[in-house]
Amino acid sequence: MAHIDLSIPKSVQENAKRALKLRDEYGFGGTEVGEHMAEQLAEGGDLTEEEVRHVSQYFPRHAGDNLDETGQGDERPSRGYIAWMLWGGDEGREWSEGVVKKLDERDEKEQKG
């Protein structure tokens, strides 16, 4: 069975760290679950397969959130943007969905035996 890399990419760690700072600064954005996940992502290391699946499930549900107000310049970031970034942002989506695809392919092969 091939090893599937569950380590958190640096870009995802950085997005989570930025989101935690924005949440502290503005006092809004995301939930306690999102904040806890951001703390895990910011720490780096590996997630479990279940945790990576949990991250990937966040994005399709929240793709319509207001992601345009990013807090660049003097602009206030939107609640949706902070929440999105707590889960690793676009890089978190790309990474988690890629890992889940590999996990699903592996599981399918194992079922076929």
C-alpha cells in the first residue's frame, strides 16, 4: 500500500496563522471548530486521514462566502474570508481535496482486493 502524505503544507500553515491573527484583531470570523482547526494547521506536522477529510468538507459548503474583502490595505476583512483562511484558504482546499482523492482511490482499490 502506497504511503499518502498527510503533512500540512507551509502555505496552508501560513494562511491559518494569518487567519488567527485577523480573528484576534477584529474579533470575528469562523467558529470555535474553525479556530481549533486553524491552530492545528498553523502548528504543522501531520493530520489524520479523518481530519484531512474534515478540512476538505468545509470548502464546498462555504465557497459562496464573501471572499473578496481580504483586509488588504485599510479594508476590513469579511467574516467569510477569515473563516475560509482558518481552514487553510485556497491552498488548504487544493491540498485537502488532493489528499482525499488519493485516500478514496486507495480505499477503492482495497475494496476490490
